[in-house]
Amino acid sequence: MGGFMVDLAGKHIPEGVLFDAISETPKDIPDAIQLLTPCTMGNGRLKVINLGRYALSLFDMHEGNGIRVFLDLQKLHAWPEIKTWLFQLKAKIDQDKLLEEIQRAGPDILGIQPIQVCAEHIGKPERRRIATCILCGEAYPAQDGGICRGCQGEGPYLNTGDQEKLHAGPPGLKALAVEDAMGKELLHDLTQIIPGKSKKPAFLHGQQINIGDLCRLQQMGRRHVYVLDDNLPESDWVHENDAALAFARAMAGEGVSFSGPPREGKVSFTAARSGLFVAETERMERFNLLSGVMCASLKSYTMVDEQCTLAGTRAIPLFLPRGDFHRALSILQKGPLFRVLPMRKARVGVLVTGNEIFEGLVEDKFIPIIMSKVESFGCTVVRSLIVPDACDDISRGIESLLQAGADLLVTTAGLSVDPDDVTRRGLADAGATDMLYGAPILPGAMTLLARIGKAQVIGVPACALYFKTTSFDLLLPRLLAGITIERSDLAKLGHGGLCMECKTCTYPKCPFGR
């Protein structure tokens, strides 16, 4: 089958044109391409993009224009064995007539269409820098992180060495009875908990134990302690304090600070300024999937004040296997996990749409609502307008707000499915680009986001007249922090995007938008 597909595509490539190939499945077709064309995965001219479709493309390696060949379902009615094979209705070993039917069908069951390949898939990738993995000692692409992907845990082989180390603990680590530890230095902080009153380290890492400490240690329930001596592990193990500090240096980004030494093996992060706390949640989850390490933080996109505690990290055991330590660091080497972004003081223009408001039949309530919300962030409303539901009036109103110096445009109402609601068309006529309409947030499903030049645009649906907290409250901080909001960001807000409509609103101290 793959041979017929390659042959058909090749007949539509002009003679003399150098071509590359794409297979939309990792099954069968890549073998045919590599056997019948100069394109192989080894030389970078064959790309396997697993779309799950039985199709391939040959295209001009410089321009990207070419031909896509696919198995056409509309042509399979006369070929039951091929259709059974494609839909996996029977085991291939039981289809003794399949090969014969493929040979008889030939290219008659194939479809063909011209294609233009995206720029990102044209040409060979740049030559990658090669590094040596500090764990296994083998060469690997440096862009994969501080250690190779195999040592990061993506390999197909069982490797329980570090897990066994983690459970067994480092060799040579011995606990001394407190009576025998006089004059020795503690290997870690000792925590004292007074129920309902305090939890803090009573003894610090490196502190020397003297006879006066014996009674207090016994009162704390400590009968044995770990102390510093010459038999402690070195090369294969990392002390909890050293690990926590290394993690903290890699995790802290702009607007985030931390101080050492660690306390109780933990490093805490605080906000170096007021602003919007942003966490790289996917990489943080990958970090926490590793054994022996942890990191906990506030929810991403939380408004924080200067000196607010943001997060904490530590190694779980007293000594962490060095392999686990480097696996954790490899996740963090792609950039900080935490940032506090400053909030700009936007110059806001408010455009209220609606014939009933413009004609004075209904009193406007939108302008004071929007003004109150933006001014709470230190923004200034430079101008507000009320216009009828007409595209030309909306477009002229937008232009007037921009001329007044607005760099954040807030439009209200006119976003529903009613025929009189034409705000979107008016914004498009005014030059709005990158428009996103609709969000999985209740209240606020018909929210709109866009740009006009350098100015940000947010369309607030009419529900904001009734509900105290809506999508506007979730998205405004992100806009003021300069975050580009994409469809995928809105999609994530669906989980937690349902307001509980409490009689007394406590937002942001509630689950909405979390």
C-alpha cells in the first residue's frame, strides 16, 4: 500500500525538484518512503508527524508546496478486505486475501490533494549542540536539559538503583544517642512543635550540642541524633540543604526572592514586589513527580503584595541520591518556575454600546462598574463613551478612545447572539486583530479579547451588570501584567470557571477561576 502511495505522489512532483516527505502515521508508510525515495529519518528529510491518518506527502524541500496522498474511504466499498484491515475488524494474520486485494486495487483507492507545508516543517533543523550526560556518561543533545532524557526517566529500561538508595539511605550515616553526641555538630535542624502555639527549629544544622541541651532534647522526644563526622557520604549524595538551595536558585524568576540558609530543610520564596504571581505549572508537576523532592506554591495568577510568601521547596530525605538531584535540576534548567509580574497602570477607555442606553431609555450602570474595577488596580479612565448598536458608531467610538490615549479598551454589552448586537463587527471595522470570542467562564461566556495596534481590548458581556464577579475580574490582572492570553489559556479556565453565586461574594478568596 505504501509503495503505491509513494509512487502516486512522486508522479506529481516535477522532474528535478528536490523533495522532502511527511508521514502522518508511524506504521508502514515510513518504511515505504525510506525504501523508495532519498528521504529518511536519518538524513532529516522524512518527518513522521503522528496524526493517526494513513497518508503521506511529498513536497518541495525549499518552497513547501507538494502533494498529499491518502487512503480514500469513499473508494473502499468494492474492497472489503482492505476496509477490514484499515478499521482493524479482523487480525491481519487472518486476512489471507489482503495482499492480493491491495495489488488489484493499486492506486485506485487513493485520494490526492495539493498541499502547502507550514514553514516550521520546511528544511532541516539546525545542528544541535551535543553534551555529555553527567549520570550515564553518554553523548546527548544539550537542549534536552542538564542530563539526557534517558536519565531523566524517559528510558524504556527498569532502573531502581536510585530508588533503592532513597529507601536505604546513604552508607556510613549513623545515629548517636544524645548522651554520646556532646560536642558534636548536628547534621540537620531539629524541629520543636508546641501544639496550637508554634512550630520552629529548636536546634539548627551545624549547631554544637552541649550538656545543657540534653534535657531539652529529651523533652522534645529526641533520643538519637545525626551528627557531622568524617564518614558522611560525598559524591553519590546531596544534603537536603544543598539540594534545596540549588532548587531555589533555579526556580526563582523576576520579582521572586528567597533567603538562606534553609530552615528545616526548606527554602521559602517571597514576592520582591507587588504584582501577579505566575507559576510554570506543567514543569512544577513534572518536578513533583520525582521521588525525594517537592515544591508547593500559591495558585498561578494570584495577586500578591510585596513580601507575600509564594512557594516552598525541599528535598524529602536528609540525603538525596545525586541521580535524583540532577533529574530534578534538569527540569528546572529550562527557566524559572516562579515570577511576580508588575502590573501596569493602564489608561482605560470605556465604550458602552446599546440603543436603549444611548437614547436615554435606560440609565447606564456599566461605566461606574468598570471604573471601580480598573481604578482598584491604579488605572485611569481617560474617556468613556456611550454609542448605539451600529458598526460605524462603534468604530468611530473606538477611534475616539484611542485618540484620547487609551491603551486598554473595555467595551460593554453587544456581544450576545441577538441581531442588534454588533460590537464584534464594529471592533473588526476599527482594526481589531487576534480576536478571541467566547470563554468557558460563567458568568462571562461571551467575553471577547483582541488587540487594536498596541492597545489591548476586552469585551465585557452584559452579565457584569448583575454579577459582582465575572470573567472580567479573572482576565484583567493578566492583561495589566502584559500576559498574552491565548485560546488554550481560556480553555484551562473552564475547570474552576463556574461562579458559585454566593450571597456574600468573597472573591478572590474563593474557588472561582482557580
